[in-house]
Amino acid sequence: MAVEVTDANFEEVVLKSDKPVLVDFWAEWCGPCRMVGPIVEELAGEFDGKAVVGKVNVDENQEVSMKFGIRNIPTLLVFKNGEIVDKQVGVAPKNVLAQKLEAQMA
């Protein structure tokens, strides 16, 4: 299951992770976010132990959303060593998101 990432735990869960991290910025009212949600959950299961997969509710966590300039959702950011290394704005197929994470494991 994807980790719930908040303003309070973002640094600990994402920036200090020793594994690649995929963060899904989403909101309850966002239709495309509901399409990406199940894909993100599947990736969380498949990459368990190899990468961190988290979700940030932009309505509840505006500080971190503003820090990374999230204007459109869903936006998925891939972090490695505390830095953004890849980005996907909008809906993408599961294999595209999986490849973005796998690329950071090499």
C-alpha cells in the first residue's frame, strides 16, 4: 500500500529515503487522479522493499505541494537521494511509471 505522505513527514519519508521514491500528488475531487490511484497502489506492492511509493493529498498538504510547484494533478515526481530525477504530469500507463522507478535503481 502506498505511504501517506504529508507536510510533516515529507522530509523523512521522501528526501531522506535511501531508496528511489515515487510521489503521487492528488486530490479527492480530481477525476484523472482516481484513474492513477489504483496504478500507484499496484506499484507500491510490486516495488515493496525496492522503492518507496507515496501519495500526497494536495488539499491537505499545501506546503509541500507549493514547494514543488504542483499546479496540475495528478503529478508524479520521482526522487533519488532527495532530488527530483523524473516527473510525470497527468495520467500515464503503469509501465511508464514503473520504468521511471526502475531507471533509478540501476
